[in-house]
Amino acid sequence: MLNQLVLSVADVQNTTISNIVVVTGSFVLLLALLKKLCVECNC
């Protein structure tokens, strides 16, 4: 019972961490694309 609880808590933390990583990665990618566009357009 307790073991399952620990496992589910760890699972929730894992998904939260991977969600944060995905969001951060997308954000960085978006920033990089915007920067690239700005350099190409000389704005």
C-alpha cells in the first residue's frame, strides 16, 4: 500500500519534471527562432 503510494508520487513528479522540460525546451526553441528571424530581417 505504502509502496504504491510512493510509486505514484514518484510518477507524478516524473511527469511534472518532463512537462517542465518540454515547456522549457519549446520556449527556448521559440526564442531561438525569433532571434534568427530578427537577425535575418535586421530589425
